[in-house]
Amino acid sequence: MTTSSIDPVMKIEGRTAGRFGDFGGAYVPEILVPALRELAKAYESAQKDEAFQLEFKDLLQNYVGRPSLFYHAERLSKHLGGAEIYLKREDLNHTGAHKINNTLGQILLAKRMGKSRIIAETGAGQHGVATATACALFGLKCVIYMGEEDIRRQHLNVLRMRLLGAEVCSVTIGSRTLKDAINEAMRDWVAHVEDTFYCFGTAAGPHPYPTIVRDFQTIIGEETRRQALKELGRLPDTLIACVGGGSNAIGFFYPFIEDQGVKLIGVEAGGKGDAIGEHASTLTLGDPGVLHGSYSYLLQDDDGQIMMTHSVSAGLDYPGVGAEHSYLKEIGRAEYVRVSDIEAVRATQILCQTEGILPALESAHAIAHAVKLAPHYGPSHVIVVNLSGRGDKDVETLEEYMERGEYHE
Amino acid sequence: MSKRLDRIFSQPAKGKTRLIAYLMAGDPTPETTLRRLKGLADYGVDVLELGVPFSDPIADGPVIQSAGERALKGGMTLVKTLEIVREFRVLHETPVLLMSYLNPLLRYGWGKFVKDAVEAGVDGLILPDLPWKEGTNLRTETKRLVGTQLSFIPIVAQTSQEEDLLELSIGSQGFIYVLSRNGITGGEAEISAKVTGFINGLKQHTQLPRCVGFGIQTAKQVHCLAEYCDGVIIGSAIVRQFSELDKKELSELELRKGETEILEWVAEINSIK
Ligand SMILES: Cc1ncc(COP(=O)(O)O)c(C=O)c1O
């Protein structure tokens, strides 16, 4: 799709808060307008407040275990025979994924705003677990919305959320995945906006969420930059991250956006094929539109209805994407590609067997693209893959593939 | 604003107040929707609100969500929704407002949509995921294309603050849609002193008529609100009754009889004989 796919009436002149080029905005029910404005103000003041920043930094260091490792995957690199591959180990964070960076930041904001009840949506369950964890740490009431289909395939994380004291609400309408969990969380927020804080899990949604989530995740890219300069003496050549709503990818890419020499590649879920309902390749196969409060790329049919999606990984199974990714695609700064279910499952196997690391199926999409790309380069080319999470939650899904004999090449 | 809509609010109400009734287009079929729209108009409803089904209706409760699902399953589209309005206009002057989430309208193409909507006989738009301050471009473009034939009906919530209300008073037309409470469509609203105080307070900000909706389902609520505002909006309560009728296996005659009973109920809660 080219720029012409943007309806002229959606063109924004000049720079406006909450916009990434023409993308973004806050297309929400009027009830939420004051709440989003209050959130934006609270965030602005928190950014300038040294005590807030120190508390956040301290949590990242002493609770999450940051900085996360910048790991040279030598055996994987040798196995692929080409570029040198490094892994940014977000899987080693407390709770097992990058999501905790964002939830701790948002829960600190909620506390600052005096909100007593936290709601969140979750797909893979990682954001749900991270939110439940942060709520336990700060003694806040926590309600998590999760699609029935995701509750089935990410059962381990449902148990973890319950152990952490969260209430998990099963969403049984629509596609019963992340999209519908967000719908339900929004409906809850509309009805309880006075005392409730919506802890949004990805870099999508209405302004100011895409900015807040990106900023809290930027630690990934900042550390990567520092670690690469220290260990390699230079910046990497290529960064690869998976894209669901886009939070791990934007946090990883953001500090490198001005470095034109660094190639940025986002990997979407290619699922089982190109037909409607078989994939979740929003940026690669979608068009701009409005979903969940934001003008961004989305998967829709000719009547503007949101399409069903599919991915082996629950965290990528989403028909929308963060507005800043739509912008990076539009201006050509980042490239977006797709990886199929089978390729992701095979990449999981390769990483397990060469490095002894079990990646989340989401992150395995990024690994799979590195597997494809590495042989095209020599050892002087450095690829860093953001390993956004660990794969313990996915072992049952992987077992289903093994039993069906679809696991091996 | 559209002449049809203007007429409704410049004349005294026929019943206790002005009644605005909602139906989901294509629930369960376009033919049924058209027949029921005509019925509502014939039974004294002042303004009709026609929902365009959308896959992800974040501002709607279970009743209207299900209505939308049924409509989409039956193949309902924006094109067919406009077709219903066109056919309704052959014999009826009752104003029709489309209630739609943004994406189906954007996909159709905004410019084409507003022209086709006016041509079909639509009088205004209620857009639950377009807050007033995000709508500047859309309103400007609409005005350029069709003048004031298509009104943007602003929605006001009790959470709205001074600055939101000030913005609303600029360029709004028709009436303002006042939410009886924070929440999604459906359920039952409590008409407390806080609510009526809020409705009264809006007079300081706007000359426009104020109509109250969300959770209105009884004659008692209508009569109480009639003292404070210029109209009431009934959505889920009507959709639910028609859908309960559709669930039963009825003969054509029984179905029509059931529909008439619902229409009589609608007239009755606004004290129209
Ligand atoms: C491990 C992991 N990686 C990636 C994602 C995708 O989300 P995002 O694109 O916001 O990083 C998820 C979402 O659940 C996840 O759990």
C-alpha cells in the first residue's frame, strides 16, 4: 500500500500531539476523552519528576533484573553460516518477557494518579502476568480480560495470573482473542473510568498510550545501543523484532531511528496463508483505518469490518498495530515482513538446539527471519534479534505441532 | 441543520417529550428493519436512529452487540443501510440519523459517504468513536461537500469538562446526545438528582436541544426526564423486544401482531395515544 491509501480527510497538517505523521489520534467514546487527557498530563509531569524516574529505574534494576543480556549466539551464527547474531535477552526479565518494563511504568503512573483498580487486556498472557505482578507488588486490585481461545492456549499464564491475585475474565464474543479482550477492557473502562486505570499492553490504542508504552520500552533499545558500542565498538547493522501491537519492536528500534545505517525489520505473523482469517500480517497486508482508538494499519474487509486473524502465537494474533509502526512503514524507515507458523515453530527448535534457549513463539518469529537473512551476509554483518520473551507458556502448543509431525523440516 | 430535524425541535413535542428510537440495520434482515422503521414513525417516534453494524462495537453492551452480529451474519453493509433509508424516504419525513463506528465509513470513502447519505435521506450522524475534538477535519470536509444537510450530533458525557463543552458549542447542530451515565449501551439508568442537575447545567453551554440516552427503558424514566430535557433516546430496550420476538417461531400474522404490541409500547411510554 502507498500513501494514496490514506483518506485525504484523515490527513493531519503539521505536528500534533499523539500523531505519528497522519497516524494515531484518540478515536474513543467521548466519556474517555477527559481520562486520556488526565493520563497524558500525569505522564508529562512524571517524565519531569526525578523521583518518579528514579523509582522506575530502581524497579527495572532491582526487580526486573536489568540490564538484560546482550548475548552473542555463536553456535546459532555458525549453524546458519553468515551474519553474526546477537540476542537481546528480554526473556530473562522477571516474569519472562519485555512486557514488565511497561507495566511497572504504568502502575507507577496509576499510583501517582490515585487510581485503585487496574484493568488490562492480554493475548499471550505475558502482559496479564506482568500487570498482575506489578499490582501484587503495589497492592492494587487487578482485573485481566483475556479471550477464551487464548485462555485455552496460554493456560500456564492464566494460572500464574490467578496465583498473583488477579481476576481473569474470559471474553467469549467475537474472535475470542486479543482484539476482543481489548474491546471488553475498553467497555469496562468506559463504565468505571473514575477509579480505574487501564494498563494498556502494547504500543497501539489511543493517544497517549502509543507514546507512553514506547517510552517505557525504550530501555530495550537504549541498552542494546550501549552494549553494542561497548562490546562491538560500533552499532549493529540490522535489528529484528516481532510485531504484535508493536511494543517490543518500537522500544528496540526507537533509539536507532536517527541512525540511517541501522536496518530496522519488524516481523509479523504470517500464520497459515494469505487468505482472510489465516494470518495477522497487519502492516504487510492491511490498509489504514480506525480500530481501538487509533488510525493505523489494520486488517479489514471491503466493508470496513475487522477481519478474523490467525497466528500460532497468541501475542501476535491481532488485526491492528501501533500507529508509530504505520508511520515508520510509510516513510520507509522500517521494513515489515512476515513469517509463517511453521517457520516460527522451526526457529524455536533451532534456537533450542543450538543455544539451549526456548523462545516465546512471538519472539520465534523474529528468530525465524534472522534464520532466513543470516546466510545472505558475511560475518562482518551484525544482526541483533530482540528475544522478547521465553517460551515456557508455549510448550503445549509446540507439543501439538510435534504430535502432528509438523515440527521437523 | 437538516430541515426535517429542525422541524422536530422547533415544534412542541407530540407526547411527554420527543422520542428517538434506535434500530440496528439488517437485524435480522433489511426488509424487517425497513418495516419496523416505518412502524416506529407511524406510531409517533420523532427521530429514528439507525445503527450500522460493526465487528468491534466498543461503546455497546450485549444487546446491541448481538444485534450487530446478527446483522453482519446476514450480510448487512453500509450500502444496504443507505438503501433502507432511501426506501424509507419514499413515504416518510421522520428524520433519520446513522449511528456508526468510523471504520466502515472511512472504508467507503468519506466524501462519497456523505454525498450518498444525504442523497439517501440521512439527516445526521452519531459517531460513538469520534470524540468532538478529533472530528474537525471530518466536519469541515462534510460541510464543504453537503453544507448543513448532515448534522454531526455531539455526545456529552458526565465526565465531560468545561473545555470539552466549550468546544462542543462551536459548530454543533441538531441536538446534543447526553449520556445518562458512564458506560456502554443497555442496562438501566438511574435518574438521580446528579443526572438531572447535569442536564440542566448544560443550558449554560449550549442553546441546542438536549436529548438523553443510554439505559432508558421505562415510562417512568421518560416522564421524569421529560421535565429536564428535550427528548429521550431508547435503544437497547427496543432492540431487545424485537429480537425476543424474532427468536420465536411465529407465523407471519403472529409476528406482525407482536411487532404492533412493541410499537404500541413505544407510543405508550411517551404518552402518545
Ligand atoms: C513474548 C512476547 N513477545 C511479543 C509480543 C507481542 O507484543 P508487542 O508487539 O507489543 O511486543 C508478546 C505479546 O503478548 C509477547 O508476549
